[in-house]
Amino acid sequence: MSLFFFSKKREIAFPIGRYLRADIHSHVLPGIDDGAADVAASLRLLQGLHDIGFETVIGTPHVMVDLHRNSRQTIQGAFTQLEAVASGHGRIPALYYAAEHMMDEGFAGLLKGNQLIPYGTTSYVLVETPYLHRPLNLEPLAFQLATSGYKPILAHPERYHYLFNKSAEYEKLKELGFAFQLNALSLLGYYGKPEKEAAQWLVSQGLVDYIATDTHHERHLKHLKNYVLPQKVADQLENTTVHNEELVAAFQSVKGSIAV
């Protein structure tokens, strides 16, 4: 059965939460990065994601050497703070945590020190790069990730300016072992026209492995609640196989969850 709701403009009201069920990239943990500022904000975001249809949310705070110097300890602390308030709270999804790692000058040290924070018991780790320039050491880092047993998931590849209109570069990243996690809002043009075009192209080429909200604040929720796509893009999206729920399964026996 189709998930679509048609409008007269041949656009689709697409229930993105019901489609994905699990959100694997969000910034809902309180006071730890540029996402939710406090527990109250965290609860509002979680309730909003629940209302959209998400059953599970994985909080993935930034880990950056120059801005958000998070670690498993700081992330666990924020998670525990939220857990104390949210456990048994109605209208929130099950919650877990991992991290979004910037591939900056501190990344190699974290990798060498076994300090990356993957998804549960998996070897999958969420990574990002600067938006404007490709890391000069991207290939060596990809090699080190592979030899260390990690499988990198590249967050929002459609948002990197150095990849715009360069299909061969996307293919090369795939060859280096990166899975692609698309931001759902990119398909709406939320971040801009080039990001929208890149997102639609990635979907059309079957290069997308995961889709997530990357929710930081309630403005993101507003657009997710009114998620309308052109019919062609919606058709392609419905035929895209995403693996979000496979990551969720790896948390089931791991401490670090709020199940409601």
C-alpha cells in the first residue's frame, strides 16, 4: 500500500516518520552541542518526532576538536540527564545514542585511541567533513577506519559543496567504503537549491543507504511535519531501501537506551 497522499499540484504529502520509523541522526540530547539546549527542549523535539511517526530516535551529538569536544562520558552524561526525566514519559520514541564525528585534526587520534562511538554493537560510525572543502587526508582516514574494523556512514553527503555536480566524487567515496546518510530536509530544499538537487540525484541513482532528520531545533520539526515532495521524487523514495532499523537492532541489548 502506498504511503502517499496526493494534492492537486501532483505533489505528495509524504509521511517521512512512518516511512523511516527510526531516526539515526539527530541532536536531541540536552546541552551538549548546537542541538537541544536543555532537557525541556529535548522533550519537545522527541515529542515532535514521535508525532511525525518516529518510533526510535538515536541522538548523535557532534564530536569536534575545536567546538564540541564530546566523548562517550559527556554524551552518556547528557543521555542520563534526559533519561531521568523521560523514562516513562508519554509521547516520546525509544531513545539511544551514538555520535557524529567530524573528520578533523582530532579524528585520527580518536580512531587510534579506540574512542569513536559507533551505533550500538555494530562497527558503523557516523562521520562528517567540513562543508566547503574535502579533507586532504580523507583517503588515509578511510583506510585507517577500514583496517580498524569500522564502517563509516557519511552524514549528509548532499550538503558538501566540494561534491556539487561531481558524480565521480560520490562514486569514489563509495569505493572508499562510505555509506551515505541523506538528510530528509535536503529533499525539500531546506538547505538550498544545490543541496536539494544533489539529494534528489543521490536518491535517483540509488546511492542512499540511510535517511535521517538531523534535527536540531523546532524549525526542523515544522518542515518535517509538512513534508511534501514532487510525485517523481516520492516514487523514488518509496522504492529506496534504507537500513535505519538495522542500526537500531544493535542497541537492543546495550545499556544506553530509553525504551517507552
